[in-house]
Amino acid sequence: AVVSTQSTGAQKMVRDPEKDKELAMLGRCEMVVRCLRVLYVSAGKGCIPLSEVAQEISDNPRVNMSTSLAEDHIRLLLKVAPEWLSTAQIRKKHYLKLNRNLDTNRVVDAIRCRQALLQN
């Protein structure tokens, strides 16, 4: 019985690799949010293709990530802040739509809440 208690305690000490990956991504999401906001304001468009958004983020020297990693961060933001960022498929192409009326600080707060939830 003692061995099973110790193994359960050890299992609790080891974190889930998926949670660690999501926590690391959430740590970089604040900068991605700021880049998205600047991109949408400067472009003046309501919807931008996902591939173009990911490329713009990966080209930004402040973010420093690959295009595929940028897409992963965007997909995470779609889950964390669905009221701010949404997706639509038009003619087999995925587009991102950003709610410019929502304050980016609320999005950052949602990211931080998600981080706190995963850390516990």
C-alpha cells in the first residue's frame, strides 16, 4: 500500500507535457495578440487569410517563431479568446476575423487566467 501511495504522489509531481506546451505557448501569446492588433488596424481589412496572418507574425522580429508555430498560437487564441478572434472558411480558405471593438487588455487578461488555471 505504501508503494502505491508513493507512486501516486510521484505522478502528481510530474506535469502533463501537453499542459507544459500550452503554458509555454500562452507565455508568447501576449506578443502575438499585440502583433495581430497592429496587423488588423494597419491592413484596414475585416478578414485576412490565416496563412497571411501566420506569415506576418513569423516575419515580426519581436515574435521570432516559424509560420507553423504562429498558426498553432493563433489556434490557441481562437480557444482562449473566441469573442476577440474568430475564423471563417470561404472557398476552401481559412480567414481570421478580429473584433476590433474588444480591448486587447481583456484578451491578455483571458490569457493570464488560462495560465493561472493550468499552473494549478
